[in-house]
Amino acid sequence: MQQPVVSCSMPSEEIKSLSLPVGWKCYRSPEGQKYYVNISTKETTWERPSRSTTRPKTSGSHQHSVNGHQLLGASGHVLEHLDVSLGKNSLSNQSPGSTSPARRQNKEKEIKETKITINCVTFPVPASALEQQLLKPSEWSYCDYFWADKKDPQGATVSGFEVLLQKQLKGKQMQKEMAEFIRERIKIEEEYAKNLSKLSMFPMAAQEEGTLGEAWAQLKKSLADEAEVHLKFSSKLQSEVEKPLLTFRGDNFKKDMKKYDHHIADLRKQQVSRYAAVEKARKALADRQKDLEVKTQQLEIKLSNKTEEDIKKARRKSTQAGDDLMRCVDLYNQAQSKWFEEMVTTSLELERLEVERVETIQQLLRQYTTLRHETDMFNQSTLEPVDQLLQSVDPAKDRELWVKEHKTGDLRPVDMDI
């Protein structure tokens, strides 16, 4: 008895059918697809039978399964092309019952064209695949856009995960260069403060007197105060910006990235090995089937007990080769599934690390601007006394003070008498 190629038994609910031939009933598979059963002959088909439908029984059918989905072939032959995929086997839509070689070949070609293997990773063909839903829609997440390999400018193949790792290492380098930039800024501040302090002690115009002299002395003193402000600014830049940039993700970061790299690379190597085993098993199956066909042709030419025994052996070997192929396919799918899971987990971790890096550097650079504003405010405060004294400069007052200190006499000359 043949069964429709579905992943579970016939549902109990019978679907009301109109204008079906006598003895035929219509049911739905778990996927919602209609199929038809002849109650008398137990024949099944996906195609709606006509009143003149007569389908002979097919004996000697042999069933195999991959990932819980049945594969049906005639006379113990396993289908030559098995679908290598992570999801549901696309052979599950194959017509139940025996099929003609031409129809089966077309079906296999159709199945084969829905999947493509690139660098030992199986992808759906974009033209024939349904649109895949993103794991994290509208977020441009790492876990959605780095599954395929690409070529670098030198023409070498780079995996999507390597691109993510390079982003992390580049971020670490950018962080280091930012710290070096801040270090140069600190040197400028320190040198500037040193020069301001030195200039404030120059005895230039030290003999200026009066209110103008007081303003001039305060201006020179403000240079020393400003030098102190810049020294404090450089010190805070070092402790609150440069040092955190240098210590954020220390030497262990690169070691962690290497661990991620080796882990994903090992999974990828295992996947490559499994794929090679699938191809080897596929070739072995093709050889066994070819051998079976040759022996079958020999039997048609010359009947003998030895030839019949050879056919039985060839058939057993063909069946075994089919089982080996399905086992290899299952191991490949397991390896690819493991790689898929680790890629999602690790890429999301790298995404988290990148967000953390950007937010940390953003916070440190904001601290730089805050310190810079504070420095400007302190510099302004050092100039406020100078401004006040300059506003109080009074030439008349200065003249009075100077005259009082340096006068030589207030008696003016008069005319001489005769």
C-alpha cells in the first residue's frame, strides 16, 4: 500500500468531496494540501482523480526518510538527488505512489534548483525561495546580514564572521588612536601652561604705576592662574579620557576575539567535512545505482540464478548507499544547524560589544568637551579681575597719585620786580 508523502498520518476529519469517482475520498495533509484516497485499492494521489481514473498498484516500493520526511522510490531505488537543507525537506511534496522516470527526473530537477551550495553552505535560490523574515527586523542586526562569504580587495575569500571580527579589531585600533590623539592634546596643554607660567614672571613693565599699573600686574597674574587651569585640564584629560580609552578592553580582548574566530572556524571546518562526506556518499549511490542498472540489463539478456543473485546484492548495496547518503545528509544538516546557532549567538555578542564600545567612547569624548568648557569658564574667571581693574583705570587718578609722589614744588614762577 502506498501512502502520501506527508510527515504524519491521515487526519481523522474527512473533507466533503463533490463529483469524485466512486470509491474516492478527499483529505487534507497537515500542511493543508488536498490528497485523494481510493478506499478499495488504498491508492493515494495528490491529483484529483477523474471518473475514468484507473491506477495500477505498484509493488516492491521501498521507503526511506530524512529528518522525519519520507522519500518514496520504486523497486528499492533511492532517489538520486537528496535535498541538503536545514529546514523541511522539499521532497515532501512529491506525488504519492509510483512516478514515471521522466516525471521523477523533472521533479528532482525542480527540487535541486531551489537550493544552492556555496562554499559548503546551503542557501535557498533567491528566485525560487520565499522571502525570509529577518531575525531582528528593522534593526540592521549583525545576525541577519553576514551569512555569505565575500571577496576582499586582494581577491581572497572572507567569511561574513571574519568581517565582523575585523570590525571589532578595527574598533580597538581606532580606540588606541583616539587615546594617542588625546595624549598629544595633553602635551600641548602642558607646554602651553608651562609657557604661560614662565611669561607671567617676566619683569616687563613692572614699573607701571597707578590704576593702570594695578591692572597690568593683575593681567600678568592671570597668566599664572590660567597656566594652573590648563595644568588641571591636562591632568583631568589624562585621568578621565586618555587612561579610560587605553584601559577599555585590554589585552584579553584580542584573545577573546581569537577564541570566537577559532570556535566558528572549527564549526565551519566540520561543516566542510560533512559536505565532503555527502558528496562522496552521493557518488557512491550513483555508482551503486549504475551497477544495479547494468546487472538488470544483463538479466534481461540472459536469465540465470547467478545474475539474479547479483541483482539482489546490487539492490542491497544500492539501498545501503542510499541509507549512507541520508545519514551523511543528516550529519551535514546537524553541523550546519550548530554553525547557524553559534553564528547567531556570537554575532549578537559582537554586536553588543560594538554598541558598548561606541557608547563608551561617546561618553569619554563628551567628558572631553565638558572639561574643555570648564577650562574656558575658569579662564574667564581669571580674566574677570583684570576686566574690573581695567574698567577702573582713571588717568586723572593716576595723574594725582603720581604727582603727589613725585612733585617737586607747587610754587609757580612770577615776574621779577625792578
